[in-house]
Amino acid sequence: MGKATIKFHYDAFGELRSDPAMDRELRDQAYAIASRANSLAGIADGYRVHPAPSKSRARYIVSADSEEARRLEATRRCLTRALTGG
């Protein structure tokens, strides 16, 4: 067998991380996760999405923003289950 050489294209990867389509997809995924967590918890708005972009990438954070959501995360792991689909 011959040897394979893999060349990583850092510039293309950097463009992908800050691409508007990637940002939209990450945002949509974050809102879907928050929605699943709220549904699993039986609350309307305890888990929320926060945009957290950096200079080099799109990023979103889903967190338990209410006291009730924090308690439910600690006892029933609603956000964790929303992430894993469980």
C-alpha cells in the first residue's frame, strides 16, 4: 500500500467557521436544543439561547436562565437530555 498525505486547509476552515450559512445552522440548532429542553422540563422559557460569537467563529450558548430551569437541570437533566436526544 502507498502512503496517503492529508493537507489541512486552514484558510478554508476559517472561512467555514465564520460563514453566514454556518451561523444560521448553529443558531437553528441552538434554538432547537433550547426548545427540546423547555419541553422536557415542562416550562415555557427557562432555557435560552445566547449568541457568543468570537472574531473567528459563530457560537451560541444554551443555558438554564431561570432558577426553575437550573433546579430542573440539576434534578432531571433536561438540557443534557435535549443535547443527547434522550
